[in-house]
Amino acid sequence: MTAEPSLHKQMLNAVPRLRAFAISLAGNTVYADDLVQTAILRGLEHLDTFQAGTSMQAWLFTILRNHFYTEHRRRRREVEDADGALAAKLSVMPAQDARLDLDDMMAALAQLSNEQREALLLIAAEGMSYEEAAQICGTNIGTIKSRINRARTRLTELLELVPEVDLGPDRVARASVAVHTVI
């Protein structure tokens, strides 16, 4: 698209004031020059939207100001990490391991007797006290404690757990921690 030469001249005439405005916004001449350049480029790209008879300078000031505040908002959400040190410390555990563990746990729970599963779920999953579980199951506290102990022992066998290794962080989490402590 070819624009009127007078529009290009108006744009060029606005540059010194645009630069002064950009410096006042940015407080940094290098960044201010980038803002002016971006405003001029965007102005040229969208020159067809400029309304004849309005102020070219005001239009370019608006473009510059809007770009500055957009960049300012974006930078507030960013973290300076030029060498990648912060990014290297971030890790996300894979979701499939947890899903597989849940599937294994559900299969193992299904193999418990109804009484053991009921007692274990009331205490461990629902967070009830032994007294409350005993009352719900219609038995005494000693029986509930015994059922829970047997249920936990049976789950350990069914899931082939080694308490010293398998309880607490999983192997992926331990490996991740080990990598980050070596670095």
C-alpha cells in the first residue's frame, strides 16, 4: 500500500516528540528508542486506519503508549532468568505415575475383606477417629484397630511395598531431588 508522502512526513516530524515521550515513560533511552521504532512500524503497518484530519502525532503517541503498557504488564509476570538457573530447578512430576499408583491401590483395596476395607477407608480416607469408626461399624475400638493393622499389612503385601523405600517420595521424586542436590 502506498501512502501519501505527507503522511510519511508527518510521521517523521513526530519522531523527536515521540522519543521524548518514550524516554519519560521508560526512563531508559535504549528502550525508549525501541518503543519509538515499534510505534513507527506499527503506524506504517496500520496507516490505512489513520483518520485524515486527525493528529498524526497523537495517533503515534497512542500507539507508543499502548505498546509500552502492554510490555510493562507482560514484564511484571516474567522472571529474569538469563542463564536458566531457575528453570533448571523446576520440575514437574509425571502424572501417569500417580494414576498407575492409584489403579494399583484400587485393585489392592478390592482384594481386602469388606470389614478391613471399610475400617481402613473410614480412618485413612475419611479421617474419622477410631471411636467414630467403631460406632459406624458396630464394633469396639480394639476390633477396628486390628482390622486396620491387618488391612495395612495386606496392602503392603499386595502392592509389594518395601516401607523404607516405597513410603515417602517415589523413585522419580528422589531422583529429581538427587539431581538438584548434586548440581
